Amino acid sequence: MKLIISPHKIEIDKTPVNEKEIKVTKVEFEFADEITNDYVKEAYFTLNGTSYKEIIVNNQCNIPYEVLTQQGQVEIGVVAYLVENEEEIKRYNPSPVFIATWVGSLKDEAENSEPITPSEMEQYEQALQDGLSEVNEKLTEIDNLDIDAEKVGTITTVTITKKDGTEKSVEILDGEKGEKGDKGDAGAIKMIIVQELPATGQEDTIYLVPLEEPESQENRYAEYVYINNAWELLGKIGIQVDLTDYYTKEETNTLLSGKQNALTFDNTPTQSSTNPVTSGGIYTYITGIVGDINTALDTINGEVI
């Protein structure tokens, strides 16, 4: 049912209303622009000399139960008033409208008939309800359980405690690790050098950390592995270099001290040497072979034939 409310009258869009209906009939209200959301709005239903009030919320209210359980002429009125500082300053009180409650189908004096066989649909619905009840019982049983799990090494212990305090524990062993992918075949060990250990590591990797003060050339790194969520020191290793076939710094300096720094020539002319190479110098040696140097150059240049 819908009522259109103006400041001074109510118009009704009638919908049949039957007696003995309960919470099935609502009234919708459409208010004029003057009656804004700031107004408090109430509806009054009067039947057989008794009035019942309903607060209008979101422009809706129910027809009171007491009205719907009787048959007769019902008067419907609406009041809207504006309040400021706990004082009513304006009120709209339009003329009411009337509706009739008709006779409904319900007969209180009717006798019960013989029970009938449930239909196939009703049997399906009953089976569904029974199944849901069983599921709810199982869920309730689960709610009454306390489940706890603890892992030590490769074994996980699951303990189930009932409300009565009884416990049952089951141990579960970790499965074997599968084959590795791009990082390499399962079981392969890698070695990497790091300046300091990270927070966590890979269990298939040996981490080499440089020692701050190496004990020797053969012992320069500390060797760690990450296992059972903790770092484990394996030992200390070094790098050995064989320098047997290499000169030491001292040997190299000795050899360099005896080297000839520059090539010198003795250009002093002499013709008395029996060994021009060792005693007469290069110049004497050459002139002994080709004669006068200038004559030799003229010959080479083609001036003397």
C-alpha cells in the first residue's frame, strides 16, 4: 500500500488488506517537498475506537498487528513535526484516509484432516535437512578439539586434545627432497666467498669468510655451512701457491745489478791491431775491410765505379 502525503491531505493507492494477516502488509509513504527528512514522522491506525502508532522509518512502516487481526473500517493518519532545541516548532497534520480490512481465508475452528503422505519433493527436502544436521554435528565435534603441531628436526608431532582432556599424537616424517632444477643436480655442493655471513643460507652451499688476521698463507678463510636454521663452523682453509720455479725479489735485484745499461763504441782510428774487433774498435775494423770510409760511401752512392 502506498500513501502520498501533502501538508493538508493524504491520497491512497489502495491495496487489499485482509484480516488475520501478520507482518505481511507494509505501507510506503511519499512526502511532499515541504516535509523534508528533518521532520519526525508518525502514522496512526484506528480501528473500532482504538488507535495504534507506528514510527515511519525510511518512508515505511508496518500495519499494526492489532489492526490486521480484526475486520472493519481502518482510519489511517500521518503527523510530521519539526523539533529544535527540544521544542516542537512546526507540525503537519493532514486529513486521514480510510481502508477496509476484508475477510481472510483463515478459519480458527477448522478441524485437522487426515495426515497425508509427504510428496517426493518434501522427502528430498527432509533428507537434505537430515544431512545438514549431521554436518553441523561433525562441525561441533571439530570445534571441541584442540590441535597442536611441533616440529623437531625432520619429525613433526601432531597432538589432538579433546574437551575431556584425552590426547592422541601422530608423528610425521618429512619427505625426501626432490631433484633440484636450474641450480644443479640434487646433492651438488657449491662454494662461495662472502665478506660476512648472511642472515640465512642454503644448505647445499659452503660459505668462505676471509679471516681478519690469517695465521698463514695456507689458512685465509673460515668455512661455514647453514644447517637446521643455524650457522655451523666447519674449519679454516687457505690457498696454497707453489713458487718453486720463480725468482725471489732478492735474486731478481742481484741479476739486474750486473746488466749493461748502454751500448758504447770506440771510434778512435788505428791500423796496428792484429785483431780489429777486440783491440781496434768497430771503426778500425770497418776501415780495414773497405778502406777509407768516404771512398766506400762514394762507391755505394755510385760515384766511383
